[in-house]
Amino acid sequence: MCDTFVALGSATAGGDVIFAKNSDRQPNEPHLLIHVPRRKHPPGSRVRCTYIEIEQARETYEAFLLKPSWMWGAEMGGNEFGLHIGNEAVFTKEKQGLPALLGMDMVRLALERCRTSDEALFFIIELLGRYGQGGNCGYEKPFYYHNSFLIADPTSAWVLETAGKYWAAQKVSGVRAISNRLSIGADFDLAHPDLVRHAVQQGWCRNEEEFHFAKCYSNPVVTAASGSFHRQAACGQALIQNNGQITVELAVQVLRSHEPRVQKDPYAHSSLRSVCMHAGFLFGDHTTGSFVVSIKKSRATYWATGSSTPCLAAFKPYWLTDAPNSLVFSEEQAEKSLDFWMRRERLHRAVLENRIPSLPEYLAERDALEREFQEAAAAGEGAAPDTLVEITNWAVAKETALVTKWLARAEGAPAKIRGNPYFRRYWKTKNRKLFTAAPRLR
């Protein structure tokens, strides 16, 4: 489960494109921040994706990937040309195929090989037709789905929604939010040549005049159970209400939002309908990683948590540079990125166990830090790469000190998970598994 949204320059306060995503996945699945440099590859090279091997490009581009620890692909990310992509699970009437490319593999392949949203759109369509999509996407238990994508660059954006080999695409105008549901109707700009004919043959509509992509191809039961209608509506409403004045701060606020039912105490309830998703139920996922990016033609400024639960986490600034930093790691340093996520996950689990003596005090300190980070990032606008790395390292050090302080204050406090009996048992089981078994790394 996930939520992704974009505001083009006409809708933002500063004229930049703002792109944001929560990655909602099984709660014990680590979410890594990985930097991939630009590389040249010998003729005939191949690349091993999560399940299948395909031809490698002669050159791949520099990219920032936010990815599940055990997959080759990424949930979201951006590249050196300002191209940004996020994917969503969608549930359709089309049958699941054999292991092939995952939606996450397609995100990474497009970021490594494309420069613009148009180019990425047609590239993912080509991947879908050539290799297909399929394979288990679950970490601790099987989970199968098809994919949709939000694709943006410094001037334009597309929504691409798929059902098996079929697809429809719509150009974004102003703002757009997508979630775990097909949302394109009959007003698509591009589509698979057999999209309508196939729906008529399957009896999902009587003729072309009746055709509506989402209504025809969606699995209505699973889609409704996902809570995606409520999450997409919450994101979309915030974008529309603030059209013309959308900022990074607003995007962060949306990613941290909860449905009214759990707003007072989100750490004692599961909620599939919250944009900041909290697990605790049989079908529940959890927000395991988040980012917001301000995309300008000259440079993109990222705000990433490197941790789960954005309502607890601090968003830290990052810029795509070759220089090492303490927030985003190379693929060879995946273990360090895992340690980064795990340390912050301990704080989340301490909150669930009611071991943090004053959560409002922690949140106030976090908010004060974020204001410092925002001021430092604004002051560093146009600075040299070395200065940007220093800002990132300084922000991470400050946030690490905050996490360390509050973990120390939680040390020795008795664990007392709140919520209903199922919720308590669910998190006791997850905590035991997370801290006794080695997390899976690719």
C-alpha cells in the first residue's frame, strides 16, 4: 500500500515541482536509502533484477533509490536529470503472471535509463510489453499485485496505471494524487491498443461508449478493502485546497496525516485509511519510508526520513552528489543503511510499547530540529556540493542525537502496548521477529 502525489510548478508557492510518497509495506521490512552512481557497461551486459535477468544498458544514470531491503528495485526515487517516479500496488481482474519484473524493478530501470517523464512513460510501457509484470512482492508473507506509476520531471508529469499487460496513461495538469486503486476512467491520453476491446470481450462493459478503465479492470473487493479511496481523497483534497501555495512543508504534513478515527492516538490503532499508515491488523501495512522532493531544473532537494512512521520521523535534507554522506549509502554499504533504519525503528517500537516518557516533548524537539534543517537548506540554495553534504551530515548528526537521547530515556521502562487484544498481539509478534531475526538484504 502506498500514496504518491505531485504538484507541478503552477500549483506550488515557489514554482518548483513537488513530488512526495509514503511507502507502505509489511512493517518489519527495512526501507533503505541508496545512491547509485552513473556507470558504463560493456556490450552484451545483463542485469539481475529481483526475479529475472534482462539486457543492461550501455550507460546507466546516477540515481537516489528508496527501496525495500531485499529487492533490486525501488519504491521511489529520482535521478540526475530531475526525473522522479513512485509506484503503487493496484488490484485488478487480470490474473497474476509468472515471476517477471516487479513494479519496483521498473521504477529503478526507468530512473537509471531515462531523462524525462515522457521518456520514462514509454520505457515502462515497453518493459511491460516485453517482459511482463509478476512475482511475490511480500516480505514476510506473499503479496501479489499489479502497478501504477506517478512519473514527474521539472516540467511535466504522467500517471500510468496497469492491469496485467494492459495500461492507460493520463497527463497531469496542476496536481494529482494516486493510491492503491485504478483511477483513470475514459479520459485517458494514451492506452494499450486492445484495452477497450479486451474489456468488452470479458463482459466488463458492453461497448466502447460504456468503457471506464477503473470500473472495468479493478478488483472492487480488494480495492475497497485497501482503504485507498480515503487516502487518495485526503491527499487530493489537500492539494486542491492549497493549489498555488503548495510547499514542501505542506507535503510533509500530508504524509504525516491520519484519518480522524485514530488521530488522537495513532499508536494504539491500525489504520489502512490513513496516509501515514499504521499496521496492527491482518491485512495492514505500515509506512516504512517517506520522502518529499522539490524538483528544480538546476537541482532537486530531497527530504527523506530513512525510517518508518513519518508522524514520528524527522525529514532530513539531501542532494544528489557523488560525495559520501551519513544519510544515503552505496549498494555496497547496504548494511549501514539497514542499521540507520533499524535504530530509528527501535524508537518507533518504543513508542508502540508506551516506553517514551513524554511523546509530545519528543515531537516538539523533532519539529524544532526540522525548522533548523529547513533554514539550513534554504541558506544552502545554490551552494557547492561539499557544502550540501555538510548540511546533510549536520542534520543527520542532530537527528541521531535526538533519537539516541529518547531511546536512552526509554531504556528499562516496562513495555505496555495499548489497543485491542489483536493489536497488542500483532505488535508483540512483530517486535520479537524484528529484533531476533536478521533482516533480509539483497
